[in-house]
Amino acid sequence: MFIQKLTQELLQLLSLMKAKKRAYFLGLLGDGIGQAAVLVALPFVFKDLTDFASSKDPALLTRAIVTMAAMFLLFSLLSPFFSYIYRRCVREVVANIRLLVFQRLSRLPFAYYEQHHSGDTMSRLGNDVQLMERAYAEQLKTLCIIMLSLIGSIVGMFALDGKIATVLLLVSTLTLYVNAQFAKSVRRIGDQMQQQLGTGTERLSDFLAGLPVIKMFHLQKVVTARYTEANEQVTLSAIKQGHKHALLEGTNFFIQFVSFGGMLVFGIMMVAKQMIGLGVLVAMVQQQMLVTLAFLQLGQVITTLQGSLAGASRIVGFLQEPLEPKRYEPASTPTATRIYDSMLTMEQVDFGYTADTKVLQGVSLQVGRGQMAALVGTSGGGKSTVMKLLLGYYPPSAGSLSLLGKPIGQYSIAEMRSLISYVPQDAFLFEGTIEENIRYGCLDATEEEVIRASKAAYAHDFIMELPDGYQTRTGERGAKLSGGQRQRIAIARAILKNAPILLLDEATSALDTESEFWVQRALAALMQEKTVLVIAHRLSTIEHADMIYVLHEGKVMEQGRHAELLAQNGLYASMYEVQQRKDRPAPALSAPESSASLI
Ligand SMILES: Nc1ncnc2c1ncn2[C@@H]1O[C@H](COP(=O)(O)OP(=O)(O)OP(=O)(O)O)[C@@H](O)[C@H]1O
């Protein structure tokens, strides 16, 4: 069972080498054979030298010198060459695995990222790949040298004396058995440790992402305690592992001592009775030390290899995570007539993040060409979920969704997203220059187009005031810019994309009055001639919307224009009244020049 699992995981590890497997093994075997040959030949050299000392036969001395010279020459000439080949392969294979993991990561469905902590993924790219690198670079090489020298030494021992060789081999097998027993529990602890290391990375990435909150609420002690707990668990596991290793070392030392001592005592008695020559005893003792050492190292390397194999199997598992499909099959066929005159339609859509929950129930909405519709409602009502469905992050579980008059099943997910610009509440900027960040909207845009988009987003002036203009670096997540500036750069990016449908998560509540003014103007420019669906947090911004949908507990409870909804005196009216009482007045979401073209 243990051997079967080990072999299976080893094969898994090797399968990740793909086309590099041959070159890797050539390098590994070449280097390994050189090293093992020297180890195995040395006892024979000692035998000849010992026999020469007693017989004074010059042929023995010559043979010893020639063997030694040949071995060292072979080793020093060939080893660097083969060593280079396999080391180069390791670098290339590991780089390729990192790339494969990254590529997989970029093609997973949105649900994966919502269900897995980013720290766990970072740990996979970091710790697990590092473990695999150790397996390729060190452990497999040691394993190869051990196996070769083991075979060589066993053959050598049988060449010297078959009976003694059989007894010694049985004792050495005991070492292997003991080590294999330890390997199982060390593997279990190794698995635990990798998981705990992953938790540590999660805590660290939470700390970095939540730094402003931590500082503001003086949470340093709390987060340090959380990190300390994860760190202590790793330390405890490492100590447990150290304890197992120490026990193993002690046991191995005892077995080695008994077999080595036994061999010396019985061997010298056999020499005294002239059953074997002194040269044979000297060579036999050395070969036996080699075999015991090889079995010992074999146990140790299998133990450490266990940890690396655990890392490899996690990577293999990750590389088998199902990819985001190319397109979603429509849950049901929509009625063509209703869809044709609408740019964006949801019809009787049901959706749940898990099979047994329903976050959206029978949601229907339509936005006509050039119109603006708004989603409002209670917290947790399902507004963001509607956006996620429209962005193709999840397929609806029932009902239909269409864009530009065609059901989403007729688009690939990439095509679907090319029809949409999305400006989230918290604009994300990549570390890089401002120009790069705007250009992500359309990678082959000219410099003039980038500037034109920035001017339209009311971003050009503040960009030009920055020390390096468009080449100013934004910092991690755009940290070197203000919230309003980040938002306007994100809007410039969306303007450059020029998609016919615009999804907006209104962010202005987080901005000061001046920033809000500019962001509103930039949004108005972005909305020109677009079909817009906006999540509105302040109802005063959507007074001019063509249609307002009020979502509550996953259902559209009310729909209509602002005045109609107020007249209904329902949920919308009461939300509006509450906001009117506590909010400062905010400008309406509409273009300053030609608001009519928006709605
Ligand atoms: N990834 C997820 N996995 C499981 N449940 C989720 C997930 N995202 C949201 N939910 C749940 O779905 C429901 C709707 O959430 P959603 O974020 O769509 O609401 P919302 O109307 O945008 O809320 P808010 O106005 O507070 O942002 C909530 O009950 C929420 O807990």
C-alpha cells in the first residue's frame, strides 16, 4: 500500500517534467553513475592494497592505482557535464510548473476565487513548488546515487563472499523496514505542516490587504495573535517531525553499530581461521558500510521525499481544477420577441451559490438601447449577484439571460465580456504606470486615444500635474493615488474599452465632494450612448433613470421610474425617505451636456 502510493506519487512528480524527462534522467544517471562507481570501486582498491601489503605482489598495487585513477578521471570529467544537464532541466521544469499553475489560476471560474483564500493559492505557488524543486534537484539525485551504489555494493559483496553477503543484506533490510515505518508518520506531519504554512500565508496576506483597517482599529495585537497561533502550530509540527527524525537517527545508529561490530568480530574470526583473506574482510566491511549507509539514506530520503510528494500531489490536484467553460449553455430558451428590442435582458432568473440556496428567485429585468436602469434594494438583496451573472462569473441556474438580443449561450464568455465595461465600487489599479493601467481597456490603443479617454474621464489634468505624468507609477493597488483619482483612471480605462453595455457599482459615497463632482462628470462621459445598469446606493443619483428595480431577498419587489415608485409608497419610497433625512444632497447620475442622450 505504502510502496504503491509512493510509486504513484513519484510517477505524478515525474509526469510534470513532460518533455524534459529524458534529458533530466540522462543528466541524473550520468552524474549518479560517476559518483556511485567511485564509491563501489574504492573497497576493491583497499582490498588490493591490503593484499599487496601482505603478499608484496606488484600487480595488485598497479591494479589498485589504475582503478583509482580511472574512477577519479571518469568522475571529474563526466560529472560536471551531466550535472549541468540535470540542473538546467530542473530550473526549466520548475519555471514551467510555476507558469502552468499561474495559467491555470487565470482560467479558473470566479467561484474558485470566492471559495479559496488568496493566501492558500500563494502558498501553492510558493511552498509547494519549492518542495517539488527540492525533490527534482536534491532528493531524486540522492535516490539515484543510493540505488546505483546499493546495486554496485551488493554485487560487490556477493563477488567477495556470497554467504557473508546474504547475512549482511538481511541486517541491512531491517534498516530499510524501520525507516519505512517512520516515513509514514513523518509524511502525516509533513502534510499538516504544509497546511499550517498555508494558513500562515493566509494570515499574512490578510494583514497586508487589511492594513488600513488594522491601523485604524488598533488590531495589531489581534492579527499578531492570529499569526502567532498559525506560526506556533507550524513550529509544533516541525518539533514533532524533529522528534521523529531524532528517534530514527538513534535507531539507525544502533542497527548500524550492531551490524558493523558483528561483521568486524565474526570477520576477524574467519580471517584467523583462514576462511577468508584480510583483503576480503577490509573490502567487505567497506561494502557493508556502504550498503547500510545506502539503506539509511534511502529511509531518510524517502521520508523527506514524502513532503515533496505531498506538495506535488497538491499541485497536480490544482492543475486538475475544472476550468471556466468557454460558454454557458442557456438554462432555458427565451422568447425571441421580448429580447429583440432590449440590449440586456434577464428573464425569470434563479441563482444560488450552492445547490441548496437561492440568492435570486425569478428575477426579470430589461434595459433598452441607450437607457439607464438602476438596481437598488436592501443589503444582501442580490444586486452584486445580478452583476456577477451579467459578467459571466456564474451561469444562472434557471431562466435566461441575453445581451444585444442574443441569449448568452450564443456567445463565448470572452465575447460576452467584450460587450461589457464594468466599473466596480473600488477601482483596482495594477502596479505599473498610469498609461499602462488605462491601456488595459484596449491594449492596442494609440497614445492619442489614451489621452483622449483620460480627458473624457476628467483625469488628464491631474495626471499631467503628477511628476512623471502618464508614466507615474500607481503603487500596489494604486496606493499612490487618491480614491477619486483611481476611480477616474478606471473610468478612462472603461471609456477606452468602448463596450456598448456599461455596468456600474456606484462608488461616490466613499469620495469627498470635489472628487465626487469629477467622478460624476467622468461617469457621465462614460455613459454617453451606452446601455447602463447601475447599482445605486444613494437614490438621489438615479432620479432620472429609465427604470429602477428594487431587489429584496433575491426578488424584484418593485419596478418603475423614480416618481412612480415614490407614488407606490412601498419599499423604495421608504428607503428614499430614510436617505433624504440623513444624506447630504448628491448630484444626479446624468451627463452634464446632454442628459437626454443617456436615458
Ligand atoms: N460568493 C458567495 N458565496 C455564497 N454566498 C454569497 C456569495 N456572495 C454573496 N452571497 C450571498 O448572496 C446574497 C446576495 O448577496 P449580494 O452581494 O448579491 O447582495 P447585495 O444586494 O449586492 O448586497 P450589498 O448591497 O450589501 O452589497 C447574500 O445573502 C450573500 O450573503
